[in-house]
Amino acid sequence: MSQLKKMKPISLISCILLAGMWVGPSKAQVASGELIVLTTTTTQDSGILKYLVDAFEKRSGLKVKTIVAGSGDILKQGAKGEGDVLLTHSPEAEKEWMKQGNGTSRRLVMYNDFVIIGPPNDPAQIQGSLAAPALKKIAEKQAIFVSRGDQSGTHVRELALWKRAGIDPKGQGWYLSTGQGQGLTMDVASQRQAYALTDRGTYLVVEKRLGLRILVENDPGLYNIYHVMPADAKKFPRANAKAGQAFADFLVSPEGQKTIGEFGKKEYGRSLFMPAADKKEEDLLS
């Protein structure tokens, strides 16, 4: 793990709950130094990462450093002790990460949904289909599909959908893999006038420049669920565990959940992510 930047102790506001408001960690609760948040490209590309970090820094007085990659890479980095807290959206991989003793808790934070986007003329005629039948049509028509191919939470979900459709797209000429994040993958899909899987929030942020439409949506199997997991100091003694815990507590607090619910309303007329600390994962996936 990279050496944490040393900072002078910061005088922080005491952590109290006042009318449901999360105020911040006390000086005794959080060590000095920066907080390292490991998270996914979708939180960065959608803009919610900066929105949440700014709110947390303002309330806590802590300096936050973010490291962004696909969920698969983020979980690997977290398993090496390279961050203090993780915010990811790959449920099965997260459960395995927790089983390995890497984190102290795994709490539901928020969700949005995945959609399949494509060119307006929709050559595979998938509009209005559910996800798995839509992918089957794309394969039958050999229409170009652009995948992230980076073992991110989005890529893992995409592969599960192909499996559900009974198709292995690997090696097919119409199936392209970028190895890149969500924004760049959608840019390639736009250039090729191709299909792609994306989370709705990131799509809405870049929609105007893409020239691609949402063609498949509202499939119950397309919820995109995010959890927060603080690093376990017993396994990673160099982790700023108290700060990581404070960030996790903020995300699931009434103030953090309100912040999530407000993100996107002004620009897009709707929330890009739904707060979910009061929900159960199995209810969302059922």
C-alpha cells in the first residue's frame, strides 16, 4: 500500500445525530491523514463520486483520495490493503471478498439499473425486449455489441446475461471488448453505432454526445446495486480504518442517503441513484 500522506491533526466536529443529521466523526474517532476510497468507474463517470466525496469532506474535515477502476480490480486492490474503504457494485464478488476477511461489514448504499443502449435504427430489433432475449437477437443478427471486458461489476452482469441467453459471445467477430471503463466503452459503441450494456446514471450524463438510445430497460434482472465495505484493520493494520468506517457510516446515514437521492435531480429531472440503506439486497434482486 502506498505511504499515506501525513497531515497535522484536524479539529473535527463531534459526531452527533441531530434531527437525523450526520454531522461528522470526532477527532478521537478518526486518525489524521487522508482517506483512500477504492471505487468503480461508474461512480466517477456518473459524477456521484465527487458529489459524495465533497459532501463528506465538508462534514468531516478529512481529505479524501479516490482510486477508480472496474470492480474486479478494485476488489483485488482492496484485498492487498491498498485502500481504507470500498464502494463497489459486484455483489457475488463482494461476498467472496468479505469471506476472505478483508472487510468489517458490507452495507447496501444505493442502486440504479442497467440498460441496453444501441443505435436509433435498432438493427437487431431489440426495443422493448427483456435483456436475455435482446442479447439473443443481437447474436442472431450478428449486430455489433461493445463490452467493457474488464471484470467490472457491469461486465460481470453482462456475462451473466449472455449465459442466461444461452450464448457465449467470446471470440465472435461482432463482439468487441474495450478493456475500458463505462464512459469510454459507450464512446466506442457510439463510434461503431453498436449495442452496449451500461448503468442508467452514467448513460444519462453522456447521452447527448452518444447518439444512442435506451432500447432495453425495466427488466427486474437489471438492478445495479452498490455496497460499502470498510477495510478490516486486523488484516490491514496500515489502513485508516476509523476514517473508512466514518465514510461508510456517512453513506448510510440519513444525510448521506438524502445526498444520494438528490443527485441528478437538478440536471436531469430525476435521481440518478436511489438510496437503499433501508432495503435488503434479496428484495431488490427478487
